[in-house]
Amino acid sequence: MSEHLTICLLTYQRTEYAYRTVRAMGEHLRYPNYSWYMADDGSDYDHIEAVSKCVEEAVPAGTVWSWHSERL
């Protein structure tokens, strides 16, 4: 059985920090089977859209990722 790693990105309106985190993981993580989960505490749609696009560009094709943006 293959091990799986899930990266949890906790964010709220810190778009530049989220970019840095996603890009660094995309450039330096060498793990065969991983996915992303972004938990956002109700940021505006622009933040969510920007970080989502960054994830799609920075990680290998086929990497699974999901998110929620709800004020908890």
C-alpha cells in the first residue's frame, strides 16, 4: 500500500504568504503521492481564486486538491 501525504494550508487574506507556501512546496517537495487541502476562514473570493490558481500552476498535474472558505 502506498503512503499518502495531505498538505493542509490554513489561510485568511494573506495571499502573498499563501503563494510563497504553495510555490515552495511545488518546487521542493519530492513525494510521490500527495494532495492539498486549503482551509480558509472566510476570505473574499479574490483571495480564494488567486490561491487556487497558484496551486493549479505550482503542483504537478493530477494532484488532488480541495478547499473550503467558511467563517468558522
